[in-house]
Amino acid sequence: MPGKTICVVDDDPSIRRALSRLLRAFSLPVVTYGSAEGFLDGSHPDDVACLILDVRMDGMSGLDLYDRLRAAGNGTPPVIFITAHDDAVTRRRIDHSDAIAFLPKPFEMTTLLSAVGRAIGRDLLRATG
């Protein structure tokens, strides 16, 4: 696995906190950001294994962050999009990406863990059983 840190970018502090706790419970290093701009400011880890991006945030959206990272051409880590705003336009745009998953909020813990596991090449759900 090229990276090991999971980065969560969501403008809702309660979502960031919940996802951070969940992923850390599976011994995964997690760094959270309250905005796409915060992620881009250059302080993100070099070993990003997966990005969990909220689609709709104040400022730059998760989709725009994804497009910007892809345009930079340095290779984009696997991406999981999450959103409370599931609509046809968003779905079409995500369908044209190479995202690992698109998870409408609220989503099941096991659904997120399965998607993260696919992104990092590790069966997180088997680890619980």
C-alpha cells in the first residue's frame, strides 16, 4: 500500500470527529480537515492512502478538490465521496470519476469500512469478526 493515512475532508465537525474515531478504532492513522482549502494548504501528509471527501462544503466542494488534485497530475489517492445532498447531477459527476464509493449520509459504518478497505487493500470488516 503506497500510503497509510486516511484524510477526511468535511466541513461538519461532528462528521470529522465520528469518522476519525471510527477509523482510529481500526488502527488507521487519520487526519481531518474542515475544508478543501485546508487540505490544499500544503499541510497534508505525504502518505495519503485514501481521501474521504464531503461533496458539498462551504468554499471549494469535494468534487472540485478531486478535480484539482487530478489536474495536478501527481496521482490521486483513492477517493470516497460522502454527501447529505444526493442528487442526479452529483451522481453523474461522481459516476464519471474513478471514486471507490459514493455514500449518501447517513451511511452504515460497515459500508464506509468496506469502501476504505477497498481503497487501502485491507479487509477491515474481517478484522472485526
